[in-house]
Amino acid sequence: MITVEEFFDPPARSRAQISPDGTKVAYLAPWRDRLNVFVRDLDGDWPDTDAADDPSARRVTSDDHRSIETFFWAADGRYLLFTQDTDGDENHHLHRVDLTRPEQPAVDLTPIPGARVIGTQLSADRPRTVYVQLNARRPELIDFHELDLDTAHLTVLAENPGDVISWLRSPTGRILAFSMTDDGTQLLSDWNAGAPRLISRFPGLDHPFGALPCVPTPDGAGLWIGSARGSDRTRLARLDLDTGEQSGVDSHPVFDLDTPRPEADPRFPSSLIVHPATGQLLGARYLGARQEIHALDPHFTAVLPRLTELSDGDLAHISCDADAQRWVVDFTHDRDPGVTWCYDHTTGTARRLFRPYPHLDPARLAPVTPITVPARDGIDLPCHLTLPIGIEPRDLPTVVLLHGGPWYRDSWGYDPEVQLLANRGYAVLQVNFRGSTGYGKAHTQAAIGQFAGRMHDDVIDALDWAIAHGWTDRDRVAIYGSSYGGYAALVGAAFTPDRFAAAISYTGMSDLVDVIRSVVPFARRAAVNTFGRYLGDPDDPAQAADLLARSPISRVDHITAPVLLVHGANDLRIDRRHSDRVVEALRARGAEVEYLLNEREGHWFINPDSNIELYRTLERFLARHLGGRAAGEA
């Protein structure tokens, strides 16, 4: 067996990014059991040992409290920038590391209590500047700031009148704002004309998260956007900032642009590949059962085949120097946590830099198979099935693992959670139920009004499919997920209690009325296109009653299976009371319930020791109730 620690200890190195001048690489590596930023020369030997044992590596951050997840180079390479919150409160601050003064500690550039850096933007024309979206003035208002990296001086460029949900700067200095009307329509406006000048409208139904991706063209005259206008699929278009007209740039006949998932989760690379110095569009990612990248630039057309031949996985994070000659890339693969490579287009040579988890042998990990399951009403459900290796794949204990969002998707690739479960002898069934993104507008919009309805039917239909094919023992099935997936797990236990032998909710919501009313202030206006459109209005008595009827908290008495609840005490998306109330109700009637509450985490557990505790608890719980294996067993 592979231990929990082998899966969830911090990686030896990860997330490598090459410097603008192509001479250095920054990456994350452990220090005092927390991920910190290290820098070393690209050239030279890269030992297989940890970064701390690499004499060429220099640690440039010193956070022994919470792992760093996101960092990036400043445009001229002098500074490294990273974001960090406090114990999962998601009030991220932007920090600066001056590589010319290694003796100085990192500087908090946004030291404003309670404020959150919501977005950052670099600009090649102002390399010592970063543009910051920040709610420093009022929690519900996102203003647009210019931040001088040398002096840490913040200058307000545009104040939010109350309806702006995001900001952007063009290379010519034009300030753009996305605002939202009461019905969810998004308006793109130019703020350089004295009063806002409307450029374009985006229907909230088709663009629940806006026109993602959204990248300025180098000439400052347009935006590259993800557009679903006149199509079920999201394709790449150019929006003219003067006329508001859209023109097609690129598309795939079957797949969507891989969005909005990358924009929401730093584990995934952006759907657009852009030259870091010129801003030129190099390529676009589309995602179906596997990824396809379309090269949209002559130089990248020559580079891309040389990158993809380095691995049989899918090309993931990509960075290059300012000349686009030296590239550092990694890959996602179902049975391999990844390999990071350097490719030099000038010489045509490539070499492996490191593996993040060198101790994990892909031969011991389980293949992930994309499948399609028909739902009872005819909708196709893209799913992923992972079967344990070395075990006859018949009548297996099974974990139905459901993603969060629900505006998200599972995809082919390495997932330590999936591999841990398979290593313990479970079949793992992941279901991209209606409401999932990436499979067209119709698939997403089919979830409107269907929480605890047809969205749950999809889960049951996929489970019945696995049972009918003989892979799953119908009496040994657990349902598990985080965030929306945690809600779906509680729905499974409360609405179809005869189908599941156990349920696990990780930061799951139990009361839909509470969820909608508790959206963080700066996101409330935007939530009209997500919670508002898909769930309803809790201020309308009839809709509030329907929301409660779809909430597991109203049906706790129907739960008969053992339940494990996991929550971060500092979760601001789904407050801990969602789990507290379920635990209290189950314990009041003597039902079997276990509760893991972590006082130093939020909506997702970040620190390695937190995840190790979580998955040790999970494997013991599943072994007890499904009969799989736990650590220490043969």
C-alpha cells in the first residue's frame, strides 16, 4: 500500500516558472513542512533530492505557518510576487520578494486588514507596476488600483460605484469595467471617456462568470474572450473595444475552451497561452476526454510539437522567457503526478528538471478512464471511472466522488484523492452531472432548478450504470464530495438513504437559504447568475420554502448511513454551521456521525498536515463502513 503521507506530503518541487531573462527558475518546495518559493539557475544539474538539499537553490520566502499556493514573476524579473491569506480566510494579500536584496524579508504590498486582492494584472509597458483589484474601501466594492512595486504605493485608478464586478487595463492604458445589471446582464464599459461608455453586453444566462477568458490584445484595441454567442460551445473570439463587435478567432468542433475552471483554480493552467513579454496570443486549450491545444502563432506552431513529444500526458503549465526560446513546462497524466521539463528552441534540446513526487511509481497507480453514461432523460453524462489495480474488477466497494461548484468539471489527470481511494481497493466513479461546465451551455443550464432533483438523478443513473456493468457492489457504496460535492453527498444520504452505505461531506452546504444569504459582500452582485439563477430567491417565501425542501438540513431524520463531516473553521464560502447543524441533529437522535473540524483551515485544506489528518480519517471511515483497506493493513 501507498501511505497517506506519500500522497499528501508536500511535493519535492512544483509549479516551476522561468524568469523573463531565461536564466532562472522559481518554484514551490517545502520548508518546515510548508510550501515556499525557491529560485535557482536554470542551467546546471538538478538533483533528485529535495530543494533544501540542492546547493544551487535559494529559498526566497519563509512562511512556516501556511503553504504558499500562487506566485509569479514581475514583468522585468526583479521581483517575485506571491499571494497569501490567513488560515483559509481567503483575504489574500500580495507580497513582494526583491531578488536583488535576498537578506530582506518579503513585503506585504496590501497590508489592509480585512481586504482581499481579488485580481492582479501585469503590464509589459510598466514592468515595475501591478494592477490590483482590491476591496480596501468597502468590503462589497472592488476598486481598481495601480501598485508601484518599488515603493509599494497604491493609487486608486477607478472607484466602484456599486455595480462593477471586475476591472481590466488595456496595454494602451484604457481602463475597462465589467458591471452587472439587476437581471444578471454583464456590461463591458470604457472608463477613460469621463463617464463610462458602454462597449458590449453579455447575457448572464450564457455567461454566468462573464466572458472568460478575457485577455487584452497587444494593440490595446480589443479583447480575446470566451464567447458562446450563437453556439452551445464556448469558442475564442476577438471583441473590438471601439465597436463592441465580436469576430471569431478559433474554435473546436466538439470541445469548449477549458474555462472557467483554470481562472478559478491555480492548479490548472489558463485556457489561453499568451507571450509574457509581448502579450501576443500563442495558443488556446480545449478540453474533452483529453486536452487539445491549437497553436495560433507561427513561432508557437513550431514550438508546440517539440513540447508535446516530451510526454504522453496533457501539457499543463507553460512558461517561457521574454524571447520565447526557453520554455519550462509540466504535464498532467492520470497515473503520474507529473514531470517538469526545460526545452530550448534555439538548440532544439530538452531535459527533465524534476518530478514533484519522485517516490510515486506510475506503475503502482490506477488508470483513469473517461466514459459516457446516458441519464434517464437522455442527457449524456461525461464520467471518469478508476478501478484499483491488482484486484478483480467485479463487485467492488465504490466511492462516488463528486466535484464542487457545481460550475466546475472533473477531467482526465492525476488526482491524489482518486489514487488514494483506488489504492485502498475502491472503484472511484466521478460524475460530471448537469450543471458541470465545459460540455456546452445546454449541459450547464440543464441544472437550473434541479439541485437535489435531476442533478442527483444523474448521480444515481451513473451509479446504476456501474452496478449494471458488474464493477460495483450495490451494498457497498459511499458518496463523497467537497463544497457542492459535499452538499451532493448529504443529498444522497438524506434523499436516497437506501442507496449509500456511507456519506462524506467535506465543507459541504446543508442549507441552501443560508448559502445564498451568506455570499461574501463583493460577490453578491455576481451571484445573481449562479445561486440566484440556478437556485432561487430566498427573500421570496415560496422560493425559500423550495430551497429548504432541497436542503439536507430539512431531511436529516431520513439519514440512516454513517456520516463523516469535514470542515475548516475559517471557511467563508460555506460557514462551519452547515456541518455543525447536521452533526448536532444526527447526534441528537443517536445516529452515527464523525466530525473533523480544522481550526487552521478554510474552504480547502492547504497545509500538508491538515490534508494528512483528513485523509487518514477518511480512509479509516471508509474501511469501517465499506470494507476497503486502511493504512497498516495487508
